[in-house]
Amino acid sequence: MERELLYRLAESVAKVAHNAAGPPPYFDHEAGWQIGPVARRIAATAQAPHRIEVLLGPAD
């Protein structure tokens, strides 16, 4: 599960980087909005969630 979340986070970051790198066609306009929720899910399942939670805020 955690590995899948990491892949989803990496994919979203790559899409945002692709969109920022140059002119259209854009890959996915909504990718940036997926980064935060996926990062929070990773924080909730991490072995040291308190360290990540300080950076991201508490997971809901």
C-alpha cells in the first residue's frame, strides 16, 4: 500500500513538472491537487508519522 502511494505521489509531481516545463499540451491539469492528499496518506502510514505531521499538519 505504501509503495503504491509513493508511486502516485511521484506520478503527480512528474505531471506538475511536465506542465510547468513548457507549452501545451498539458498532461493533467488536476495533478497538483492530488499531491497534498496523497502526501497526507503517506504520512498517516509512515513509521514515524509525527515527523511528517509536523511538516504537513495533522491528517484528517
